[in-house]
Amino acid sequence: MNQMKMLADFDKEGFKKEVITNVKTLFRKPIEEATPQQVFQAVSYAVKDDIIDRWIATHKEYEKKNVKTVYYLSMEFLMGRALGNNLINLTYYDAVKEALDELGFDLNFIEDQEPDAALGNGGLGRLAACFLDSLATLGYPAYGCGIRYKYGMFKQGIKDGYQVEMPDDWLKDGNPFEVKRSEYAVEVKFGGYVRVENKNGRNYFIQDGYQSVRAVPYDLPVIGYGNNVVNTLRIWDAEAIQEFCLDSFDKGEYEKAVEQQNLAKTIVEVLYPNDNHYAGKELRLRQQYFFISASVQRAILKFKELNKDIHKLPEKVTFQMNDTHPTVAVAELMRILMDEEGLEWDDAWDITTRTCAYTNHTIMAEALEKWPIELFSRLLPRIYQIVEEINRRFVLKIQEMYPGNQDKVKNMAVLYDGQVKMAHLAIAGSYSVNGVAALHTKILEERELKDFYEMRPEQFNNKTNGITQRRFLLHANPLLANWITDKIGDEWITNLSHLKKLKVYVNDEKCQHEFMNIKYQNKIRLAKYIKEHNNVDVDPRSIFDVQVKRLHEYKRQLLNILHVMHLYNRLKTEPEFDMYPRTFIFGAKASAGYKRAKLIIKLINSVADVVNNDASIEGKIKVVFIENYRVSNAEIIFAAADVSEQISTASREASGTGNMKFMLNGAPTLGTMDGANVEIVEEVGIENAFIFGLSAEEVMKYEREGGYNPMDIYNNNQAVRRVLTQLIDGTYAPDDPDRFRDLYDSLTKEDVYFILKDFDSYAEAQQKVDKAYQDEKGWAKMAMLNTACAGKFSSDRTIEEYAKEIWKLKKVKVSLDK
Ligand code: GP0
């Protein structure tokens, strides 16, 4: 129904014919014999035909207008599936659904054949994907630049309650939407040494004795909603420079070719599965320089096709660095400007620092990248020279501003203690530094990056994250999307603030019924998914209480499951205790090397085993761990949630974005005053959320004072002591009572994430949820208000702010002349 607008330009019969022909030419088969995967491919190629003309037209327009372009540099783009979203944004979804029906196929089933493009870990990568959607929808010229990992985020299996990791061979059937652009390949150099050559009185720095790879771009279309704009996500593959020369008898040549082949292969082999944590591996630094050098080289070449004067670069280009991972861009741009364009340092530095901008996504110390100088300089000798000079000049500036203050140098230098500090390089080399939620930016300014803020306050700004409503409502929750459009029209699709018009319906009983009935239908859909994938029966009439996100101690899945253990204890021992039936749903991948996180997964599954099979509690509690949480099943999960668990230790979650997806789909937040939760509460009102726990200030105060003593709680709180004891008495590990001792120790010795400290407050908030849910009208109103007040959290709003305040972009209109 939302999709009828542009149906006029859709040639249904032509489309059907094309699908049939595609099956024939691609697979040498009549369509009746095609596998579902083959039908998916054939449909996608037919859709690609509709994309290509718009893609070409968009780039013609950009060139004609010689527009300023943002290059969003990111190690991660967590795109999920493309087909459904592309159809949505082309506004052909319903039409194609009908066409496929007529061919005897169900579009949903065809969509399910597509593997997720999981080139990212979690929030940071998914944010990049939402940003691309918004940039195209708003008509802003943009490239996403990343890596074409052969294997994306691992597939998670659960065996015997434990996580097992399996390779994600997402390209095995080919990617119908990508276009290889060999003509834009560039060379990227590693290692060797730097030689100085004097030409006409100027020193030139030349890297010699290096190894190199050819970076080859693959372009993926990013389709704007209903506006003919198609932007590009450019992901780089690595190939060997030298082709194998089979008739060469020169052993040295042959070995060199093999070496190059291996280097190329390993660079793009796999995404590092760490979230909010860096591993410091040499290969990771290679990946970073590989895609940055390629992206920056290509951007400069493109700039030069349309512009003569390299000094105009900042007027035409911004490099937005998504966290510290791409910050080697600062030095790479300096290298190109000096070594290839022949500029002097000051000139090059002026251009660089007006072209680069940096987004910080975390204050977690273990996530801030630092590279040993030894490794960095060996791998990138010329880049290291440049970093040294950046550091030398930056330290001079610090000393000039703060004479004799060694602390300032220690806290701000790019090179210190034998390390290259990537965040400091990013800040020194950027005109903008932004945090991703108001609270996060405040903490950066007042604590984490205080010295930098004091030196240059005008450099700092906030851009509260957002999510795209096209994927997370229009595609993920068609029932609710149609209902909203019925009530208030469809402008919300491109202007989410329209949702506030729903407020007039929140007290209307008929609307409440309709809204909650849609939730119920979505819960049935999820219950079916859970039955198919977990073989657990869950009751869609129970409260669906959901925590889906990466597994991390600071996100406190452990608090959630300890509380489930506590509720179960109460049901078993307090005859007068009763609760509304609740289904606790978890979904989370743990980084492969993060032992404690993996143990928490095992604990959740062990509790599930006990609780789900205890008939005496009459199904009051069910615990479900959804295997392989990813973008595609997230779409089903958000739509079905009643309660959104956002329970990080206050001050740790920079923003969160899942919280916004739940809100949009009508699930109130049960959370701490952390990240963007603060702004969610501001929008929806504290009475329409369940807020608990220490504030960020309180947490930081404890930390300044050296923590708190969890034993005080252990000694004084019987309920807490009981669940802690159950971690080590075999209640959930009869075969190995010591299995969870590490969790017990972490909680009783230090409890750095304040889990015990917040326990009572959390349990109390959970009781309020229980009570509130039983007031049907009150709950319906609260749920509807969450949807109605979600307007701020569109990534369209976020991107408008970036575009106006940081990037200075202009919108472009694209028309298709037929
Ligand atoms: C932050 F530093 N984030 C990092 C990282 O390495 N990976 C990552 O996903 C996340 C934050 O944890 C976040 O709070 C935030 O919303 C997101 O970046 C986007 O800004 C929740 O995922």
C-alpha cells in the first residue's frame, strides 16, 4: 500500500519475462526447475536492471554539477540483505511481490535466500549502513568506502549451549548487485624503506623495496527512497600485482608472484570479529592502510578529473573517519599531497585538516587503537615518517600553549610510550570531532578528550545517532507501517517527525486494539521463527522481553540473566509470588576470543535448559537464546518486542542504536540513563520508560574513588547472594559446578560493571514492567507513544546534521529521462 505511488513506471509483464530469461541464461534451466537460490539471483538481476539507469544518471548529475562529496571511510558496513530493501526504496516492493506471486513464488521466501552482507560487527557497522540509506534518500553525494571481506562476521551456532563460530562464506553464490570496476584499480605499497632523492633543490621521499597489492573496487548500489538517486558503496578487493607467468623459468620471479598472491589473499580474507575492542594484529593494520590508501588515491584521482587546483580539495571532498580504524587517512592524504602532488608541508597540512573529520564511537579504553611504533614503521615506513612530523609539530604547539606542562604532552601526543595513538592522530588531523549521543559527547569533552577539547573547543560537536525507518519499520514491520500510513499518510517514510501525528490516537481504544493486535501478529511471526530455529514453544501472549546486541560485559547481559535466575527462585520458593508470563529473549555474538562473554552465553543457555523444562512454574518464564543474531533476523525481532533491554553500565554505551529500533516499533525502554537512552526518555517522557540504576556521574565518581566493594552487597542482600551462590553450586552446571566460577569471581571481586550495585534497582524496574503490562490500555498507550515519539531517531535527521554542520553538502535531484 505504501508502494503504489510509483507503480506506474513498473512494467510487471516485462519484469516477469526478464526473471524467466535470467534463470535461463544464468542457469540453463526453465524456471520451474530452478532452486530458490537461483530464483533469488534471477530476480535480483532483473531488479539490478532497474537500478543501473538511475545509478548512471545519478553520477552524471554529480559530475555535471561538480558537487562536494563525502567519503564515509569505514572498516565496517553491516548492510544485511539487499533485495527487499532495494525494492522498498525503488518503491517496487508490492509490485514485484505481485509479479512473483503470478510466477508462483513468495517474495518473502525469495528474500530469505539472500545471505546477509555482514561486513561489520554491531552498532558501528550498522550505523554506517543506515547512514548510506539516508544519504541516498536525502540526495547527498556520498561514497561508502570499505573492504570486500571474503568472510564477513562469523555465523554463530549453539552447540551444547556454547557458541561455535563458522565461516560466513557470503559470496559463495556470487553477489548479483555488485559491479567489479577493474578500471579503477590502484596499487598499495607495504614495507621496504624510504630513499630521499633531490630534484631541482627539493627533496623527494621514495618508498623502495616494498611489497604491493592491487586494490580492485567492487561497487554496490545504495538506493535512495523514491528519488532516483543511487549512491555507491565501494568495497575493495586485493589482487596480486604480478600475474603468474607460467612459462617463466625464473624461480625468483615465480616465488615473488606466489608471495604477492598470498599477501593479497590474506589482506581481505576476514573481518576481525571484535566489537569495542582492538586486537593489535599486524594484519589488521594492513587492512586499514589497504582500503584507506586505495580510497584516498581514488578520491584524489576523481577530484582531479573535474578540478585543476588541488587546493580546492576541501571544497569538494570530506573524508569522514568512522572511529579510529581509518585514521591513517590523515597521513595518507599528506603523503599524496606532498609526494605525488608536490606540495610543501604547510600547504598539505592545511588542506588535510580541512578535509578530514573524525567520529568517536566509544570511551572504552580497550577499543582505542594504539600501534607499536616498531610495527607501524616497519609496515608503513613513509607513512610513519609523516606521522613523526605531524607529532613533532603537534607537540610544539602543545608546548607553546602550555609551556612546561609535560602532562599535556603525555596526554595528547600522537607518539608516546613507543606507540602510535590513532585517536590523537585523528584529532590532530581533523576539523571536526564528534560523539554519537549528547551524553557521550559531554563525557568526551569533560573527561576522555578533555585536553583536546580545551585546546580547540570549536572542533567538537555532537551528532546523535539514528536508524533508517525504511529498513526497520517499512520493511521489517509491514503491518505497522501500513497502519501508520492509514492513520497519518506516508510522509513519515522520508520525514519521521510526522510520527508525532499519531499522538492523537494513543487514548483511542480502537486504535490501541489495532496497535496491540499488530504487535501480537508480529509476536506470532517471531514465535514461529523461534520454534523453527530453537525448537522452543513460546507463548505470544507472554511479555516479549528482548536484549539483542553484541555480547559484552559492559552491556550487562549477565545482569539480565541473574535477574531471571532470581525470578525463578521466587517462583520456586515464595508461594504468594506471582508474575505475568514472560519470555526473555537474547541474541548476541561474542567475539571469538572473548572467553567470559562466551561463558555468559553458556550461562544463558543453561538457565534456559532448567527453566524451560520445569513444569512446576507453569510456563511463567521462558528463556530463549536466538542463534546467529544478525540484521535479517533483527528485523523480525524488533517488530515483535514488548520490552527493550538497554541496561549498559551508565557512561559506557556511547549511544546504542538498537534502543531506537525497539522504540520505533513500539517497545518501551527498560534501561539505564546511558547513551541515547537519555534522549529517548527526553522524547517519550520518563513515565513511558523504565529507568533504573546508577547515573553516569555516579559511576564515574565511584571509578575516581577506586570502585566499590561488591562484598558489601553480597553480605547484605540475600537475593543477590543466592543467585551468586547458584553460579558455583552446580544449580546450572550439575556436571561441572565450577563452570561459572569465573563469573562469580568477576562479580564478587571487582564487579567493574556495577552489576550487583544496580541489581535491586533493576529488579524493581522489572516489577514495574510486570505491573504496567497488566494494565492493557496503559501499556498500549505507552507502546504507541514510543512509536509516536521516535521521530528524532531517524538517521535522516542525523545525516542532515552532518551534512549541514560538518560536510557542507548540497542536495542533488536526479530525474530519469525515458
Ligand atoms: C563502538 F567503538 N561501537 C565501538 C566499536 O568498536 N564498535 C561499535 O559497534 C558502537 C557503540 O558501542 C554503540 O554505543 C554505538 O551506538 C555505535 O557504535 C554507533 O555509534 C552501540 O553499538
